Amino acid sequence: MNMDMMKKLLALAVFAMAGGMVIISPLAGAADWPPPLKEPLYKVVDGVQVDPDTMQGFRVWRQAACDRCHGPEQQGLVGPSLLESLKTLTYQEFAVTIRDGRLEKGMQSFGTSEQVMNNIAKLYAYLKGRSDGAIKRAKVQELESAESK
């Protein structure tokens, strides 16, 4: 059985298990998704202290256990290095990849994770700061609120 046939059978099985109903994520066609990025994208002091939104991106990274595949320093393990990928990946490409996954490459979809989907811009900001070299290590600290304004 070829790969296309297996994909069609899997899609049919999912359709049948859903009671024959088509289930579409509310994010699937939303014209306002992904949410806009803030400017500046992130604020970093001393290479490890970040603004509250970027800190939330780090928390999402940890909670979603992205390090299991992309490494504790985003250097890549079974998944690619995000330090390199985020140098060329656009925000839109990043968001779609996180939402839909890359099942053919072993990456799961996070489209049903409210935590990830509600913080996609913050996750991108954190990883982009790492890729840009502004954030010097994976584990960050939050700036004092007076400093981050």
C-alpha cells in the first residue's frame, strides 16, 4: 500500500471516528491568524533577562516539551535546530508549522493546545530572540516590570 493510500485511509478513519462530521479548528481559516507580532518583537537585557511576553514564550516552550525533539538549547535533536530554522522561517510559516505539525517528519500538531495557540506570537518571539543571538541561553529570567515597559 502506497503512502497516498495510507493517508486517505487514515483521513477516512478519522472522519468515521468523528461520527462522519467534519471538524474544523476555529483557527483553520481565520483571517486574523496568526495574531500580529508586537514591536519590538522582544526585549533582552544582559542576554538572559526578557520582557514578560518573551518570558511567556519560554514557559510555553517548556510546557509543550519542545526540548524533547529540538534540544534543551534549541540546537536540534531528532527535530531540527530552531536556532538555524528561525533564521529563515517567517512568522507565518512558523505558526502554520506549529498549528498543523509536520506529521511526515514526525512533528506533532499543536493546533488543539490552547496554551500554545494562545501564545504563538510569544513563543515565536522567544525562539526568534534565541535564533538572533540576543537571548544567550535557553533558560531566561523575567525583567522587573518597571524595566520592561
